[in-house]
Amino acid sequence: MTTSNHSPAAVAATPSPPPAARIEERRYNRRRALEAIAGQYRFVPVLLMLAVIWAFFTTQNSAFLGSRNLTGLLVQIVVTATIALGIVFVLLLGEIDLSVAANSGASATLTAILVVNHHWSAWLAVLAGVAVGAAIGLVQGAIVTQFGVPSFVVTLGAQLALLGAILVLLPGGTGQVSLFGTGIATLSSTYLPPALGWALMVVGVAAFVLLRLLAVRESRRRGKDVSLARTVAVPGVLVAAAGATAVAVLNSYLGVPLPVVILFVLLAVFSYLTTQTRFGVHLYAVGGNPDAARRAGIPVARAKMIAFSLAGALAALGGILAASRLLGVSASSGTGTVLLESIAAAVIGGTSLFGGRGSVWDALLGALVIGSISNGLDLIGAQTVVKYVAEGSILVLAATVDSILTRGSLFARATT
């Protein structure tokens, strides 16, 4: 009769791993966990935070998750998410742009004047406004790269100059320009027919799956063993479910808002740009280690100038969308909490302040968190001071978590 290998005697005779090996294994697992949370799974704590926020406000007011309020919430966050999308590019390089809010106001003011006073077509004026915003960002990027001036100083000075430019552009210095009845005003008041909303959702899911397939192909080309189920099938099903739910809710009110479609088109385009092009590779390489990128022959200055230009263009587009929603521009355009909320959205969404880590989708997640807090507090009648304290506290918390994850990941990697 043979003795089983799993008998008590055999188990007792099996030598346990030496203490050094167990310590090494724990260090390895800790490093992998920190890198995962700080990297590709950074969105998980953000989604958990968003779920908690939505659950809380739903208990306070059942209308929070109603189709009307959710439609208003999505339209509300479009401006913040669009400007935050540009901020993501700059943060990925370890830089900062404090002029995006003022740039959005100045570019929107110029666009409004071209439409109202000079009778330009709406689309031509929008293109001109976005081009001017991109040019402003490009000039700032050139100053940062060519003269070595810190981006904090350059963009802070540009912010003050652009706020002055708004006063110069407006009639009488402190006047306003109404966009009522113009083509720009219809941007924020247009809703898609239900069938078109569903069609765009299907196209969006297909585009997402295609991007994931391209990422899998690239990973396999580099010799990595990547699971199609985990990388493509599961995320595709989740995105399809989320998209179908969102379209169903929006169609139950007025339909999918046009600004929301514009935002998701931007996210899809820039997701492809950052994950499937050489520019995206350069962007992350420069943000991760500028000196190593320079030694590898990557044009660091050009990458930074393009990033600042994109930030300027998206800030301008965000300002134009804000003007469309408010039906005009004034001396207050680009002021208030626009800058705070845009930077907060990028950071809260998961883009690292230390460069090299983040995704364009962080702008959407962070804007949803910020917008949900603002919308929920308005819905329950909270004072403005409560909103400021809540948004500021979450920004500090997100920056602290980013610092802990980054330092912890680097320390764990250094000790393995």
C-alpha cells in the first residue's frame, strides 16, 4: 500500500521557505500592488469614491439619480472635463498650466466678438478661438523650454495678462457680449434623437474595443503574454453596460446632449493619441525621466510645446462651451473656480503631479467627482462655503494619496 504525498508525515517533512525568501516574496507582492494601484488600476479608488458620493446624495435627495438631474450633471461637467483634459497633458510632463482658466475666458470672448460684432459664422469663429488658445499655449511652452523659466511662473504671468486682455476685448472694459440667438448658443441646447444616441454609443464601444485590441497587439509584439479576456472582453462588456445605461437614462429625459458627445469624441481621439502613437510614448517617457528621454533622442522640447499647445486649445474649447451654456461672455469669464476645478479634476481622476503617470480618462472621472459634489450640494441647498471646503479637501486628499502611492511604489521598487 502506497503512502499519499499529502499525508501528515509528508507535509511535516516538506521544508518551509527560508525567511529571506518569504521577505523577498512579500516585498515583490507589495511592489506589484503599489504599482498597480498607482498605475493601471488607479481608477478603482476613484470609482469607489464616486459611488460613495452618489450613494450619499441619493439618501439626501432621491432626485439626484433622476434622469433630469443626471443630464444636467453631465452637461455641467463638460467644461471642467474639457479643460482638465488639456491639464492632463501638461501634468504628464511634470509641468503645470495656471493660465487655462483665463485662456478659456479670453478665447471665448474673442470668439463671441467675432460672431456678434464681425458676423463670422459660428464654426469659423470657434476654430479661430481654439487656434488662438493653442497659440497662447504654444508661446508659453516655448518660453518654458527655450529659456528654462518654470512653468508655474510663465503660466501665472500669462493668467494675469489674459485676464487683462478680456477687459480690453469687452465693450467698455467691463461689459458683456450676448450669444443669444447665435449658432454658438445652440451647442449646449442641442440634444440628439434617441436612435442617434444609441448609434453613437455602439460606435463608441466599438472604438474602445478596437483601442484595447491595438494595445494587446502592441504588448504581444513586445513579447508580453496578454489575456484577451481580461484586457478586451471584460472591459468591453463593462463599457458597453455603462454606455447603455447612460444612454437609456439620458433618452428618458431629452436625449444625449451634444456637448457630452463632443467631450467623448475628444476623449477617444486623445486616448488613441496617447496610447497608440509615437507622441504618446514620448509624452510618458519625458514625464517619467526627462534626462533619460533626452539621452534616448526624444525631442523633449517639442513634446512639451505640443502639450502646452493642446492644453491651450482645449482650454479655449472649454471656454466656448461655457459661453454657450451661459449664453454669453463677460468680465467674469474664466474666473471663479474654473482653474481649481480643472486642476482638481485631473489630479483626483488619477493623473500624477510628479509626471509620467495618468490617462486622458482621468479628466472625465475627476470631473464627475467634482461635478457630483457640486451638483449634490446644490440639490440639498448647502451653502457655497461647504462646496469650496469639500472640493478643496478632496483635492488635497487626492494629492496626498498620489504622493504616498508614488513614493511607496518607488521605495518598494528600490528595495527589491
